[in-house]
Amino acid sequence: MKTNDFSSSSSSSPSDRRIGALLRHLTAGTDADRVSSVFASPTSGGAGGSVFAHLVQAPEDAILGVTIAYNKDPSPIKLNLGVGAYRTEEGKPLVLNVVRKAEQQLINDRSRIKEYLPIVGLVEFNKLSAKLILGADSPAIRENRVTTVECLSGTGSLRVGGEFLARHYHQVDMLSLLFFFFQKTIYIPQPTWGNHPKIFTLAGLSVKTYRYYDPSTRGLNFQGLLEDLSAAPQGSIVLLHACAHNPTGVDPTLEQWEQIRKLMRSKGLMPFFDSAYQGFASGSLDTDAKPIRMFVADGGELLVAQSYAKNMGLYGERVGALSIVCKAADVAGRVESQLKLVIRPMYSNPPIHGASIVAVILRDRNLFNEWTLELKAMADRIISMRKQLFEALRARGTPGDWTHIIKQIGMFTFTGLNPAQVSYMTKEYHIYMTSDGRISMAGLSSKTVPHLADAIHAVVTKAL
């Protein structure tokens, strides 16, 4: 065969043309030329330029970048309200007492080993996580219609769920089957956590938004939400924040949740709940899970992503779970088998330590009760910070209606401050937050509330 046989015909395949080009390269010039060309490769250790030289410096993450800027600031009055992590009244990270007790139990157990977990993770953790979010008396659990897999916190749970849906989800209605084979769309609230669109896009889903927040009232745009979900194609996936919506802190009432449930079920929309704050919003694990349990009670299918970062303070342990509620036990079994195929090439299997901590706490009645008390204390401190900030702004006569601060719930408050005002507060008052005006109430203390109130009052009266 001649060297150029692979490329002489215009009808040759792309693979033939690539092989032809490779052969011409290998047979061209002298042996010395070929050796020289090999050693001139930019991947070698020579003086050639890097194959990555064309890369531009990527911007910092919008949320994590706030902490980076904060750490560089030498000011003694600096305040970080961007990080989504709980802080004590002294501004320090908190490790729950119950977590330390659980860890000590694990350390004292000399029979524990460090072998790989199964692909689905720690089985006991999975069962206890499903009961925590769905309820111990859940009919779905009782009928074995739930499959739960341990994932890498909430982010990992969302990513695994997203990729599973991109591969396997379609609407059963035959008229729309073709559409969903090619177009698997997830609707996410506007606004939402900044990582949501990235997670689902990279998972292979098309991402669209539905109205959620009303800037004029700093509350829920419920009518817009219903209109957008009504207009969504039959069988679309819908991301729902189970409680303590991030970044707004605005949640539907239970009556509004019921309307959302009826609408979604009537259109065959698939609920995908993101539960990052169970127990952390109201202080009650059951109250914060009510929206999810309403959907489970009607017998329909749904997905739930759980995180133990906030409610157990296990931020760095990356502990989470994905539960998929199915209509039948045999379907749940097949779903689990396909979830394994998603997880195996992604991270093989999850870590053991964090899940073991959670399992110890959830299975021990005394530790569980102690956890609920510590959880309630964290939630109550955040609620107290809301009240203190509202009162401080009212005492200063700050223009505007600030009641949304005490109406919103959970870790974050959507202040309504614009990017120019945020920038001014950072420059003049050394207060750090995301540019959309979201602040972490958990980052405040009784000592720092006056400083924040002074800054808000200043930027509002300056009309930036």
C-alpha cells in the first residue's frame, strides 16, 4: 500500500485521512529530522513552549472568591458574609459536640477498617438518610420504592442525579417521547445557587429558568412561578429548593407548595429537590422536609439531593445522599443498578468517614436528640441575627422597607443591595458579600451587626 493511499481519494473517511497524514509525517525527511521533531514536542522537557500557554487566567468562583478577597484584607474590622458556613457568636467555625462524640466512638472502635465502600456507599447511612428526609413512616420506604446512594455532599448528589436523568429520563407519553429523547430540560428558579446551572449543564441537561423572586417585594413571585411551570413542556424536570431557598431565603407557604405539587403532577413534571438545609431553616427536621413529603405522599416519582454540610457542620467531609422515589420496588432496583454505572467512572465509590459519623448520630437515639438540640440552637441564633439587624436598621431610620430580613428564612438574606452598593461597602467598610447582595446571616454576631447596619445605612442614603 502506498503512503498516500489513505488520502488520495476525496471520498476517504476522516479516519483514513488522519492515518494518511500520520504516515506522511513519519516517512518525511531523514531519521535525524524525525528524531528532532519528536524532541521538539512541547510536551517534552526541552525549551519548547507549553501546550497550555494559550490558557487565560480563569476568574475566581463568584462565592469562594469573596473569601479569597477577604483573607487578603488586613483590616481589623473586616467582615465576611459571603461564606455559606455557620459561625459562632465569636465568629469561629463550629464543630458540633455530637459530631465529636460520634468521631470518638469511631476512633475507639478498633474493628473499623479503611476498605473501599460499595459503589452506592455506606448502606446504613443510605437507609438512615432516606428515613430522615422522607420520614420513618414513609410509604415509599415501607414499599421499598426508594433507592438511595451516598454521594459527595449536595453538589455530588445533584451531579449524579443530573447525569442519571440525562441518560435515562423520558416522559412516558408517546407523543412527547421523541422530544424528550433529544431534549432533556431542567427548569431551575431564577435566581438560584450559582453552581446549579453549571452542575446540570455539565451533567448533560438543557437548563432553563422559571420566575421565583420578586425584587419589588423581595418575596416570592408566586404567580410568575405558576405561569412558567404551566408553560414548561410536558414531563420537564424542575429543580425545587426544599427549604431556605439559596440565595433569597424566600420559601413558598405550605398552601403554595400544594398548588405547586398539583400543577407539577398534572403536567407530569419531574420534581428534583435540593435539600441542603433540613433542620437548619426552621430548627425542625420534620418541618423543613414537609414539601418533599407532600410530593412523596401522592405516590409520584421524584429525586432528592441531601447534604449534611450545614445541618451537621460536616462541610469538609463532603457527605450527601441522592434518593430517587419510584412507583415500584422493581423499578427502584433497576434505577440503583444504573446509578452505579454513573458513579463508577465518576469517583468509583464515596468516602467512609463522614458517612460513618452521620450513621452513628442517626442510629443512636441519645446522639440524635442531642443533635436536634444543637441544630435548633444554630437555627435560633440565625433567626436572632435577623431580628437584631432589622432592629438596628430601624433604629437608624434607614430608608426603605427592611421587613424582608425577618420574613426570609435560613442561612442567607437577599438584602436587595445592588453591585455598586456592595462594592462601596467592601471598599469603605471592609464587608464582603456576593455582588448580588446576598449575605450569610450565620456570619453575623451581636458585635458585628452595628457595623453592618452602619454600612447598609450609608450606601442606601448615598443612593448608589
